[in-house]
Amino acid sequence: MTRDPRFDILFEPVRIGPVVAKNRFYQTPHCNGMGWTQPEALAALRGVKAEGGWAVVCTEEVEIHPTSDCEPFHEGRLWDDDDIPALARMVEAVHAHDALAAIEIMHHGASCANWGTREAPLAPSHRPIIYYAPVQARAMDKSDIRALRRWHRDAAIRARRAGFDIVYVYATQDLSIAMHFLQARKNVRTDEYGGCLENRVRLLREIIEDTKDAVGDRCAVAVRLGVDELIGPSGITHDGEAHDIVAMLAELPDLWDVNLSTWANDSQTSRFSREGFQEHYTSFVKRLTTKPVVGVGRFTSPDSMVSQIRRGILDFVGAARPSIADPFLPVKIQEGRIDDIRECIGCNICVSSDYTSTNLRCTQNPTMGEEWRRGWHPERIPKKGSDGSVLVIGAGPAGLEAALAAARRGYEVHLAEAGSELGGRVERESSLPGLAEWRRVRDWRVGQLTKLANVRIYRESLIEPDHVLGFGATHVIIATGATWRSDGVGRENGAAVRGFDGADIFTPDHIMSGRMPAGPVLIFDDDHYYMGGVIAERCREAGLPTTLVTPAAIVSAWTTNTLEALPIARRLAGLGVEIVPYTNVVGFSASSVLLQSSLTGAISSRQAASVITVTARLPVEELFLALESRGEDLGKAGIASLARVGDCFAPSTIQQAVYSGHKHARGLDAAGPEELRKRELPSMEARWTHVA
Ligand code: ADP
Ligand code: SF4
């Protein structure tokens, strides 16, 4: 296929100071849960992005000194010379594909507690650190400022030695000291670094000048600036101080990388924002500078990208999440394979990797984070190692992915689905408020499967054990999913809740199939991810008075890991949903729900016509168990392997269902279950070098 000429503009080279990017695709900095602890894995991950056509591939935040220690989160580190080889490994991987390597060196200032190094955090003025911990940052004196500038300069020089082409000065997301100096509410200094905006900008200006002076001959110097904090005039705003900051420094850096601050505002999920949502805030920047501008906005559509460039909003299409979901996005546009783009769904499971300090993972891209330790590649998969056909039962995310991976390996694949629609839980859940983009998990896979000649799909085919035994497939993969339990058993209640057996007890499955309860309704959320909150929204849409009761301290508690906890709480408050935290549900009878306070143990009651219980799911495993119990028949039927994947194996996230289906299909002809091949071990040669 050839590229659509409308997209030619995306493939123009762009000069950034002393370097040239080969096209306009720019992988902006993103965390990954690996950071300094897994340099090989990270190098492989970034290398795949470069291979996929991104002209610039950037690191995550890279700490420049032990007073900027983000433990227990795993970010990059460039404290001293000992850190250079690990980062150089990434540079090599990126350069191997003719891309530019960028590094976001930074000092966390008052945003991290320095738990690992036990150093006191630094700030323009005395203040508690941003992420809740009983730690305060101390106000920097002039010698601290001089030291900070020296650390940044030294880090820039080390970055150049590691081979980086672009070196950042970082002032965004409320995470960096340069930004803390900009913020009037945090910087109450009375010297030349505080007070009027010009003074608050001084440190940022000095660091840019230092960096240009230190490495600007060979490296481009980029500034990442948060242009709006979305808190109104008490913060930095795009039409207030950010405008003036860019105007003051317009031509100083070689590139402006502009976004919203904090991270939660910057990486909004599809539940709360659409593609291109930052344009309103960032569009002013290009009017003030001749330097190239990069911005983000969950761009996955080449038309939107072209529009950003043509209308003079951006020079580079910045992307973190779209590059995670599809590292080969630029190559696919280049080759005219628009349908093949695996679009990010905006769920922020990737963000949860950073919050849990574990390998990056992605709902859409099961290979993400597994490039080095499992040797997985997003576009290539080993050819089948044996002959035979594969029967996949269930076309949810696990079944679809298993079918696709097996088909790409060259197997003849048969995919049977009981329903008339493909997609399983994704099809159902994407009809809930705010989750429409999640349908992309299904759409992309179905689109890919229908292009393959070795795949047959059977809809409205409820499969029973004898069908399987008579089918003649070599490998059988059961992906029959899970259903929500209605008995209230979950984290809090080990046994069925009294009264949770009548017609007034609903589960998310009922709501998704269109069966709405009578109001007032009480939602019992002991699941703590998105479902309870989304069901509450649906109830309010239907005009039902709604109360959400949860044993947790906040609603949708796990969504702190996807940056959504606050937006969800705000949305539910705005919709008039009453939230009752720290409370368990222990009974239901005659429109009366019995509640027990987790704080005092006291029992109380509430009136509700119906209860929606969102606690846990049970695998739909009957088909698997029935087949498993007929071992001899399986052999006679020529079935070499029988397995279950996804939610019917162990209910979890959609991301885990996709991963599970993918992993199984990759190992179909392996001798045993796939093991982690490699892991990174601490180097016994590592030594502590004092950082002056
Ligand atoms: P997962 O998340 O593991 O992919 P889902 O619940 O999303 O699971 O999807 C399971 C799919 O399996 C559903 O679409 C369901 O209709 C289908 N299914 C369940 N049992 C059978 C069966 N016996 N035959 C065919 N399809 C089935
Ligand atoms: Fe996009 Fe979700 Fe993948 Fe993150 S995990 S890149 S938000 S699809």
C-alpha cells in the first residue's frame, strides 16, 4: 500500500536546533514502571518505538541527584557517571532505527519524599511535599540554587556523553522544581527568584541557558512547560502567566513541548476527554515562538494529526499513550495501513504500571513491556511450530486476541461466539457512560481477523462439549469469560449477604443488558475499580436516586492508579450520587438495606427499592471443566491441547484478558507454559559514587 498524500506533511523533516527529526512523530516522555531498575527492558521498549517510525523517542523523568529520589516509583536516574551506561543502552536502541533520543532530565523538588535516599526535599519555599507523605521540603538558599544549576548542568553533560540528541528542561506536571519556582502559590520568596513573574521565571531561564551552554553545540535543548493547571487564576493559566512565560523565553530553547499540568490533567482518560483535548490550552504557543512546538492529546487519527499541523497548532504530533498502544503508528500511516493502527482506548492501565512500579502494560498492546524479558514484538510473532487447527470459544478480548495471535502464527483458526455480536465484555461495557472508546479493543481485533484468510468466525454459536469433541481442532482455547456475582461475596463479605437473592438484586450484567432497577437504588461497590462509578452514572442518567456504598475510603478507589479517582468523585458528586464510604452492606429485605460501618461496627439501615451489587465475578468455566473431565475423549478427538484464557481462567482487567489470550497463543506449540526468559539482576559491580 502507499501513503495517502494528505498525510505527506506528517513525514516532513523538522529541524530542532542542531539536530533534525526525520518526521513529525514525537514520542513524548512517559513513565513505565521500570525506570532505572530495568535498563535492558526499557532500552528494548524504546527501541521498538524507534523501529515503529517515531522520529524522536524520549525517556521518562530522569532524576539528576539523590535529593530528587522518586522511590518507590521507578523513574530514570542520572545521578552520576555510573548511570550513563544504562541510558546509553537506550540511546543505542533508538539510534539503531535512525531516530533521535531525547532525555527528560529533571529535579523533583517538592514532589517526592526522597524515601530511598532520605535526603530532605528541596523547594522554593518551605512547604509539604505534593504527594501525601509526612515530609516537608525545605526552602532553598542561594547556595542550593547554585548547586541545583550545577547538578542540572552536569546531568546534561552526562546525557550528551550517553549519546542523547535532545536534552530537556522540565517545568510541568507540578512535578519539577523549575515549575515550583514558577508557581506564585508555592514560591513566596522575597529575593530575585520570587515575587514578580520575571523573578519566578529566573531559575527556568538560567537552567535553559546553562543547558544550552553545556551541551547546546551538539544537543537540542527542549523545554517542557505546563501551560495550564486547570485551577484557575491561583495557578498557571494558558491565557495568563503561561502566555507571559512563553513570551519571555520564546526563542531561548530549541523546542517547546507544552502540555497540561498535573499528570492527571495531562493524561486524561477517554472517560473524561476526547482526542485533541489540549488544543484549547496549547494553541497560543506557536504564535509566540519560531521554535518547533510539540503537544499531546491522545492522537491516533492521522486526520487529526494533519489538522494540528496545517492549522498551525503544533509542529510535532506528540504521543505517549498512542505510542504505547501502537509503537508502529507512524510506519502504518507511512505505509497507508490506517486500518491497522491499534488505537489507544484511553483507559490508563499503562499509568497504573508507574503507580505500582511494575513493567509497563497496555490494554491494546499485550507485548508492551515484554519486548526484552519475553522477546515479544508488537508486529512480529513466530510462525507456528506444528501443524493443526485452533478452535477458540468466546469472542471477548481474550478470545479475539488468542484467535488473532494464533492466526498470525499461521494456524487455521475457528472462532465461535454464542452471541450475535463479537467483543464479549468490551462490547457490553463500552455501552456504559464514558466507555465508548473501549470498543476499539474489539474493533481493531475484529478488523484484523477479517483480513486473514485462515480465520473463520461463527456467530450465534453456543458451543457445548460434544461440539468441541466433534469439531476436529488440534488446539482448543476456552475464552468464555465471567459473570458478575449477585450474592454480594467479595473482598468484604466471605459469605452470601442475607437477602441478596431476590428480584430486587441486580448486577452490572443486568444493567449492561438493559434491565434497569427501580429507584431509589443502592450500589454496593466492593470492586473498587471503574464499574461501580460507571453504573452509578448510568442510574443517574435513568433518573434514579442513587447511593453508592463502599467499604473503601473513596469511590472507585483503585482508579487512583489510573489518575481518575478525583474526576470520578467529582462527576458523581455533580450528578447527585450520594457516596457512603467506610461501609459494608450486610443485608437486604423489604426495601431496607442493612449497612455496617467499618469504622465503628454500628449497624444502620437505608431505604432502597433495589440493590446493584458490584463485588466480584465468577468464571464461566462449565465448558472447560466438562471437557477437562473427558480426558480420553479429548485424545480420541485429536485434541492436543485444551486451555482456558482470560476471565474464564481468572477474572481480571480487560488488559489482562488480552494479555492472557496473546500469551497462550504464542506458546501453543511450546513444550510447556511460557516462562519469563530473562530478568534483570542488580550488578555486583555497581558502586556508590559520591555526588558532589
Ligand atoms: P474475556 O474477558 O475473558 O475475553 P468475555 O466475558 O469478554 O471474556 O467474553 C466471553 C465471551 O464468550 C462472551 O462473548 C460470551 O458470549 C462467549 N461465550 C461464553 N460461553 C460460550 C460458549 N459456550 N460458546 C460460545 N461462546 C461463549
Ligand atoms: Fe492507551 Fe490504555 Fe494502552 Fe494506556 S493502557 S496506552 S490508555 S490503551
